[in-house]
Amino acid sequence: MHELGRLLEEVARGVFPDADGAVEFVDQPGPRDCGVIAFTAHSVVFADVDREWMRGLLPAGDVSAPLNPPFLRALEERTGRRVDNLDLLAVAGALSGPPPLPLVEITDAGHPRVRRALRHRDGVRAWRSDGGIVLLGQGVAGRWEIAVEVEDAHRGRGLGRRLARAGRHLLGAEQAGQAVWAQMAPGNAAGVRAFLGAGFLPVGAEALLIHQTTASTPPGTPDHRADGLAGGAFRA
């Protein structure tokens, strides 16, 4: 397992890096995944960039610097990527038993939401309910990630929370003992409340750097940070 994957696995178990004010540099888990994760007073940068150059950009003692615009902008220019968003990062364990609402799996690989998710995740699967969608796939360092969407007419009824909870059950049916991660735009308060209500625990903040060609969205496809209660787990 990649060292970032091991670190995330420990965090999912409740074992966090020391709050020592340090910035840790690791290699990218693969060509796709590049970015910064900040835990309490400890940040991890996973980018295949000269580490001394990166250290030189970070003021000593400034624990917020790795997620501040000057450092992220420099990484953008150095890597030719762009920051997708600054997200709240949360995690929850898989659950046994059936989901709390009826779901039908979407088997059409050409579905817009599935197609978008496959740009950034592996093994993507999606299910629809009456008024919403929940998706699972393997993202950063192979971790399982979730996103949900709620249609306009079904908002304000707790569907986002039930879909987020359903994702935990869906993962448990296939991958018992695993954890599932969610990235949420902090301004999406409804989405944050939905995932917290579904038992997800905030553990840090994250900024992923994506290729410019990957950043484009097919015409007519809603942005994941504006639609329904999307958790932002899929860069789509």
C-alpha cells in the first residue's frame, strides 16, 4: 500500500498524525492523485515535485500555509494543474445490512454522472432512488469515496442524509470493514449537515490538483458543488 494510503487507513481508524506543526511530503500515489491534506496541525503534500522547492515556499511555523493560496498557486504553476476546490474531508465506516431506502443500480456507463466520476475514480458504481443518486468509487490512494445528489423537488426532506447513509451500507455489502470518504465544499452547508447526520466524522481539509483537460465538464452537466446535496467526493 502507498504511504498515503496507509496514513488514510490509520486516520479512518481514529489514529491521526501528531499535531506537531509539521508538513510531510510523500510521492503521488499515482499519476492522477496530487494535492494537499491538512489534519490538525499536520499537513501532507502528495506531489511529484522537488521537495526542497516546496519547503522553501512554506513559512516556518505557519500551519495553515499548505492550504493557503500562495502555496497552492505555486503548485498549480509547477504541475500544470489547477486546484479543484478546498474541501472538508470526512470519513465513516461501512455498515452491514440493507440500505435505509430502495435503490436501483445504474448500469449505463454512459450516464452523465457515472461518466464524469470515471474521470477521477476507479470502479465507479451508482444507484438511484426516488429523487436522488448515490455513487461509490475508489479515489485518492485507492480509498473508497462517496457522492450523492438530490433533485430540486426532493430537497429539505432528509433524502441526502439517507443516501449518504445508504452508501455506507452499499460499501459494507461488498467491502466489509472498509471506510468510505466524503469531500464536501464547506459552503455547501446542506451537504455537510447531510453527511454529518449520516455518521461521517470530519477529519481534515483537502485540496486536489487536477489536470486542465480533466477539469472540463460536459455541457448540460451540473457542477457537483452546486447540485442537490452532493458531497463532492467525485471531481465531477
